[in-house]
Amino acid sequence: MSDSSQTPSLYAAREPIFPRRVSGKFRTLKWVIMAVTLGIYYLLPWIRWDRGPELSDQAVLLDLAGRRFYFFWIEIWPHEFYFVAGLLIMAGLGLFLFTSALGRVWCGYACPQTVWTDLFILVERWIEGDRNARLRLHRQKKLDFKKIRLRLTKWVAWLFIGLATGGAWVFYFADAPTLLQDLVTGQAHPAAYTTMAILTFTTFFFGGFAREQICIYACPWPRIQAAMMDEDTLTVGYRDWRGEPRGKHRKSEEAENLGDCIDCMACVNVCPMGIDIRKGQQMECITCALCIDACDDIMDKVGKPRGLIDYMALSDETNERAGKTPRPVWKHVLRPRTVMYTLLWGGVGLALVFALFIRADINMTVAPVRNPTFVTLSDGTIRNTYDVRLSNKNGEARMFELSLVGDQSLAVSLEGEEGVTVEVPADTASLQRVYVTAPRGTAPAEADTTALRLWVEDLSSGERAYRDTTFNGRGN
């Protein structure tokens, strides 16, 4: 019987990664994307948009209480949720498209986990120094004043970033200036404080401590991406046929037999995932291309051509090994799979734009009251009752007039209103009870139901809408 104490542990403690600072075109692109995405996220709730005196002037607002989604001049009502569904479909198709063409560019450049981790690493570098300084501080066993000061300063900065992240998120669900005042004075709803606390903690933990662990273990996309990629997908790779055998001693007798890679480890030291791209494609690689910047810089210093590590496709390996020119980039990007995704993505987008422009500013629904289906009044008049919901999508109150088309003997009236006009407040759906009556003996006995059409007209704009329904009880 074996001793269980000798069984090796399957748990491996996380070894923190301290990426070295690097400069280059891909690092610059990541800085630009970080600035743009974070700028949009933090500043968007504060942009104002005039919709009229009775509506919110916040450009982007998810009004859960009013069941509205405002996006500049666009307003989405609950029954128009298909717009949100369409945007989600476009997002999925866009992710498939970019992954098929360029690998995990979403993960490497625009994923929130990547963007905030980049920001946290930047703050960490400002406070603790570059890679070597952070490594020394991490390996230092003695907890002296300097280490405590640097760690506390870094954590406080991270907490402020997390707090700003949670604060920006709740501002999307209420008027930002009003909510900020309520948050400061302690008058905001407990849900706002709870949401901010959760997002502050998750941002602090995910961006500061978990980092690459979220990408490897929590995110499902690394495992799904293989279905989106093929041999023509452009992704970050190492030209081992050019770099191997690697070696550092360039002045030795065997230097002429060495490849271009000098084994400087620059590509490994700048990788936020802590992998060695020279080992081939790996699930952990997010194709951020920082290893390309690092390697190109080294190649410039040693007088070798750039591109030892570069965006490339597997289908070009055979040609390059034979010394032939690889296929142009556009041939990798424009292929049947990417064209199909582009057409689908564009088709959904055009359908949403078309639906947005043809939708009416007023809307109505008609629901006959079925209990009872009709009422016979004392004078023999037959009355049907309908619940009519009128939606006014304008920024001011409007007067609506109801009428019907059908049997001329039928008459319409509104509960609680004189005449057939009703005022609907701005940006509101109002429920109005409507009565339709028929005098006794105005139809043949065999006519049990009568088709009719209820119309509503906006008296300000002249826009009209209708719904078809039936009148019951005419044969009684």
C-alpha cells in the first residue's frame, strides 16, 4: 500500500508575473486603445443630450425604473428589446470575425480585463519601478518600511481606480450629477453602494492580483477560439526556422551556425501572460504583440532583420521555410469565412438601422376585456370594453384622438374623458379604458362578432396608428 503522504500535489501556487516595460508600435497602439476605451467608459455618463424639458438630458442612460434605454438620439422601449438582441448578435459576429482574421486581438487590445490590467501594471511600474525592481521587492523577505510604503501606495492607487470603475458603472443607471451628490451625502440607494463595492473589489482583485489567471481559468474564450481559427488566421508566432538554433555567444567559432535568436529572453520578460512564444502557439497567448516590439528592438540592436516574432499564418510556414515570399496580408484576411462573417454582421446592422428609421413615434396595443366579453345595458345597448395602451415617444405631452373604422352604428367613448381625446405625458405609455357600443337591433341575429379597427391619431403631428380587433355580442 503506497504512502499517501508521498503523493505529489496537483496544486501549483501562482508565480506573479512582472512584465518589463517595452516600446514600439504595438505598445503604442495598446496605449491609444486604453486611453480611448477608458475615456469612453469614465466620461460617457457625463455627456448631456437635450431631449426636452420632461426627459433626462443624459446622453447614455439605462433607466431601469422607467424601463428605457437612452443612447443620444435613440430611445429603446421594452417592446423594442430586439434592438438590444441585435446588438448582442453583432458583437458576437464581430468577435468571430476578428478572431478568424487576426486571432485573439480582442483579448490582447480591448478586453476589459486586459485594459484594466495594463492600467494596474502601469501604476505598479510608476510606484515600484520596472521589472527588476519589482522582482527584487517581491523576493525580499524582510518587511521593512520601504516595502510597506510602496505596497500600501500601490494598493491605495488600485483602490481609487476600482472605486472610479464602480462609480462610473452606476452612473449609467441614473442621472450622473444627481447620483454623485447623493453618493457623497449618503442619500443614494443601498443598491448603488453595493454595486460600487462589488465592482471596486473585483477590479482591485482581477486587475491587481488575478490578472492572467482570469484569462487562463475564468474566461471561456481561450478554449472557444480554436473553432474560429484556421491555418490562414494571422496570429503572433515565432519563426523558428530563422531563429534556431538560438545562442548568445556571437563571437564563438560556431556563431555562423546559430540562428537570429540570441536567447535574450526579451520576448518572455515583456509578456503579461508569462509565456515563451518561441514554444509555439499556446492557449495563454492573448496576441497582444508586445513580444514583437521587444524582439524587433533587439534585432535592430544586433543588426538582424525585424520579424523574427511577428503576426503570421501557419499556411505561410512552408513557403517561408523554402525561402519564398509569403502570401499578402489581405489574402489571409479576405477569405470565405471572414467574408461570410462580414456579410452576416453587416446584414444584422443594416436590419437594425432600417428598423430604427421605420419605427413610429406612437404605438398602441388593444386588449379586449374578456370577463365578460360584452355587457347588455338596460336600454338594450351592447357594450364591449377594451384596454388600450398608448405610447408617446416624444419629449412633450401630446393629445391623442381615438376613432374606429367598421360598422357605422358602433360608437367609441373613453372612460374618465369627455369626448374621444386623451392626453399622454411625454415619453410615457398610458393605459386607457375604451368602450365601444352598439344600439340594440343594429345587426342581423346571426352576426355574433363584428370586425373593427381602432385608430389613434397624434393631433400635434398627424401621425396615426391602428390595431384590428372584434366586437362581440351583436347576435344577442
